Amino acid sequence: MSETLTQALVNLAYVIAASLFILGLKGLSHPRTAVRGNLLGATGMLIAVVVTLLDRHIVGFELIIAGFVIGAAVGATLAVKIPMTAMPQLVALFNGFGGAASALVAGAALIDPVLQPPTGVTLQFGVATVLSGLIGAVTFWGSLVAFGKLQGLIEEKPVLLPGRHAINALLLLGALAVGALLVRDVESVGLYWGVVALASLLGVLLVIPIGGADMPVVISLLNSYSGLAAAATGFVLGNNALIISGSLVGAAGLILTNLMCKAMNRSLPNVLFGGVGAATTASTREQEDIYAGRVKSTSPEEVAMLLEGARRVAIIPGYGMAVAQAQYPVRDLYQLLEQRGVEVYFAIHPVAGRMPGHMNVLLAEVDIPYDKLKGLEESNALLPETDVALVVGANDVVNPKARDVNDPSNPIAGMPILEADKAKVVVIIKRSLSPGFAGIPNPLFAADNALMLFADARKALTEIVNALKEL
């Protein structure tokens, strides 16, 4: 087979793989088609990997097979062992590993001529190598910090270092300057690792000031970075499939990041540099002014009676549901109410939890029907006609203070919220009156139509289900 024909077949396979990637992304846009989309994307990646291995005339497959076996073992173990509540941490690690792989492959291409493109070392090769190392290192270390925050290994609140913006700017300029020297002399491999070192420190300092409430945005942004790093590595290797797949991941991540920012009514610079939640939380006096004498406690038995008499019930999940692993009693409550003829739906805020779609993933785990999951706009249209809104571990996403757009000290001013306060009765399951990550009190807790059930979400819901069965 001629070399021209072989290359044409390889490019055709890459086009098929790219088409499957696009169809896979389209499928992932809705829970109902997500599984099919995932399979399409995986099939496309399988085609791309097999064709690349056959096309690049691999001398020995021993190391590749060893890496495949080790990676498959680690991946399968994580898939079985990691609970759904820890999925944000796992996604953060995946992003980081993608960035690290890109940086290491680009570094290897500098050392080994076999990995360099057939056209030889060019300006494109040098620039792509620098970008791969820079973006890949930022992604890896930034993702590790995100993992640490989500796992509780690092302070989850924003850590604001003095002069952090100036330090980050200097690190970026330094990395670009060293990269420019590398482009001029690509044989100076030490310069590449200098870029990686500066970018690594930059990745840590970029994510350290970001709080847990902004993790959905950070994770989607780091996902985009990992895609851009992969695309840059594709230019390093002269591999079209890697360029296409990396560009798709980068673009999808940026689109998702933009959607997350809109869901919080904040700009990306504000997320990255604003440090929401870093200031001291609401003063005792401020909380007393809102809560004193107004908060009404309730019991599982009373909540069960409210639900028994309701025609329509909204369940609003938040990060507290994930922490308590309360999705299981939530499912039991949903099934029990449906059996009694009560209409139940789940009101999902786009940034509830610690990653995009976190609540959807947890509810899908316990087989809640997709059509019961309502987005922000649809939920807000239903809430005024809802008898009971049951808030499970959510705080900032139902805080009416978001409507106070004229308060410059209000970190959630203008943020679209789930308007739980418009339901006839609101029941909030929460351990205490402590504020959310925004660090401000929530007037919903003291609303005339609100009842507080102070308890662990899993324990409270289990008791509600038991009480409902006895009615």
C-alpha cells in the first residue's frame, strides 16, 4: 500500500473519530442521551488510538501494553471504589492527569527525535511545545489543589495571599520569557522544564484563592485547559486526532464555564480573582437581626403531615445532600409520595454541588427519572404553585438576598436562584443556621412560610419517610 493511500486512510479514520466525538458531546448535553453519547465518544477514541498505534510504526508494544494494563487496573479500581459523592474530586484528578500527560509527552518530544514531526523541528513545534508544557503544568497542579480543597486536605475557603495578582502575572511573564528562549533554541531541554516549574507554581497560586462554592466553574475551566494542552501536544506530534479532540474538549469546557458563570451572574475574572467567601462570615449581630425570634423549628413528624396533605412537592438538593449521602432516602421519599398520588419534581440549580451536574449525577445514581429533574427556569415557574418545597442541604442557591442587586457588599447579588420562598411552605433540612460559602445569612430561614428541620440530611429524611409510612 502506497504511503499516500495509507495517509488518506489514516486521515479518514481520524475524521470518523472526530465525528463520533462531536456526536458524543451532543449526546452528553442531556441526561437521557448521556450514556449513548459517552459510548460514541469512547468508540471514537478507540478508533483514534488504534489507528495512531498502527500508523506510527511502533517499535515495541511492551511498554504500551504495560501502561494499558496498569491504567486499566487503576481506572477500574477508582470506578468501583469512588463513591458518587466524591465524583467532583475524581473529575478534578482526571483533568490534572490529562494536563500532566500533555506536558510529559511534549517534553519527551524535545528529547527523542522519533517523537518529533516528520517535517522536523519548526517554529510551530517550538511554540506548541511551550504551550503544551505551560498549560499542562497549570492544569495538573491547579487540579491537584482543586482535588485537595474538595477532599478537605486543603482549606476549602479562599486563601488570599498578599500581592497574589502581581505574583501570578510575574510567573506567567516569566514562563513566557523562558518559553521564548526555548523556541529560539529547542535543544535547551532545561529551559522547557523551567517553563513547567514556573507554570506549576502558577497553577497552585491560581486555584488556592478560589473557594468551594466556585468549584463547578473551576473544574469546567480546568477541563478546558486539559483539552487545550492536548491540542497543543497534537501540534507537537503532528497528530490530527489529538488536535481535533483537544480542541473539542477545550471549546466544550469554555462553553460550560461560561454557562456556570451565567448561572451565578458572575464573570470569569470575578470567579478567578474575586475570592468569594474569603471574608469573615456574617457577624453575630447581622444574623441576629435576620433570625432572632423568627426561625421556626419543626420535626420529622410535622414535615410528614405537610407532605401527606400536599398535591405538589419540590425537592431542592444541595451540597449537604451529597455530604450526607442522602440521595437514597430522597429516593425512598420520592417513591412513597408518588405512590400516594403526590406530584414530585426535583428543582436543580446549575451550580448546586461541587461540579457541573453534581446533583443530576447523584440522583441518577438512585434511578430518579430524568423527566423529574427540572432546570432553573422550569422550577421557578412551578414553585409558586408548589405546596411544599423541601430544601435538602442547599443554601446560597435559594438565598433571597440574591435579589438585592444594589448592595455592593453582597457577593451573590443578581445571582439567579431557585425561588423556594415562593412555595406555599418551605422546609429546610440543615444542621444549623450557618451561612453558605458566600458567607452571608439566608433570610429564607426566617421567612413566614419557612420551617427549619435541624438535623443531618440522611437521618432527617429517613425519619420523615418512617413517619409518613405511619400516617
